Amino acid sequence: MGKEKAQRRKGTKAQSRFHIFFSVFILFIIHCSLFIAVSVASAADVDGVVDRVQKKFAGIIDIKGTFVQKSYIKDIEQTQEYSGAFFIKKPSRMMWEYAAPRDEKVIINNLDTWIYKKARNQVIRTKFSKESYSQVPIALLVSLENIRADFDITMPEKNALQLKPKQRVGFIKTIVLEITPGEMPVKMFTIFDTYGNIIMIELRDVKINPGLDDSLFIFKTPPGAEVFDLGQ
């Protein structure tokens, strides 16, 4: 009789251990399933947002607006703020002009680049390339038509895309785009470089396809200006 009771207790314990193991196993499967579902949903969200951004930029022929730029310079632990206006005409014409106190104008026409420093009446002429993006960040707007080709993309927040260059792009480490549902899909972008500097540019008063004239992107050297030609 005692032997039978012992066997029944042993069987009950075995069943209990089995139920515990089975429950843990089921919870593990559910957890894995939820993780996979969230991952797939996140990937789908990223693809959807990227598709919309690329489609919007593909429909832009030219664009103009104003901007506010905040630059954190790590070496001097100081934040500098500038504002100005920008004009872009695809495929490769750009102009932006900083307001005082910076008073600087940059024109890019194809690969030719002119930087005019008004206070010094100096002109620097050079060639534009992707290596220059960290120095002329607003030019990044031209490359957003096909961001998948140049960047690995994640979505850290609902209305943000994080871009990591697939190949070296100047000193840029990461770019974060703040996405909006309007005709202009990017409201703000922030650039983090390899030196710890941070550039944040907010776009304002944006006009899509206003019909910009090509003459806007032709640089005329001001009288008496000192010219440094670095494009030779």
C-alpha cells in the first residue's frame, strides 16, 4: 500500500514538472512569436516611411525655404545658431545664404562650388562631392530621393529615421531625419559626425516646385573680391 502511494506521488510530481516545462515552453514560443511579429512590423513601418519619403522627393523638381541651423562644436563646447534661406533645383543646383552675423553664401552648380564670405569679400571656389556633406549639410536634401542606396536605415521613433552611411560620407557618422506627413516629408535633420560635433537644421516656409530660374545658381564674383581657386 505504501509502495503504491509513493508511486502515485512520484507520478504526480513528474506530471507537475511536465506541466511546468510545457507552460514555460509555450510562453517561450509566444514570446518568440511576439518578438518576430514586432520585428516584422517595425521593418514594415521603416519600409513604408522610406517609400513615402523617396516618392515625395522624387516628385520635387525644385524647392525653396528658410532654415535655422544649430551647430554644437565639441572642441570648444559651444553651440552656434544661424539662419538663412535655401534654394535647390534638381539634379545638381543649390544655393543657400546665411543671414548676419555669418553673412555667407554658397552656390553649387553641377560640381562647381563657390563660397562667398561677404565680410571679408573673399570667394573660395572648389568642387563638390559627398565628402563635403559634413561641411555643407543642407545639400543632403538632394540625396534623399534614393536613401536606401546610400544608407542603412532604422526607425528609432515613430516619426524619425536614422541613417548610417554604407560608405564613407565625409565625417558623417549618423543622420536623423524628423519626418512629417506633408508635401515636404522632412521637417528637421540632425547630423552627428565622428568628432562628436552635432549639426541640427530645421526647415521652415518650404515651397515645393516654385519654378526657380537657372540664373539663381550662377555665381558672379563681386568687384574687388579675393578668389581662392581650390578646384584645380
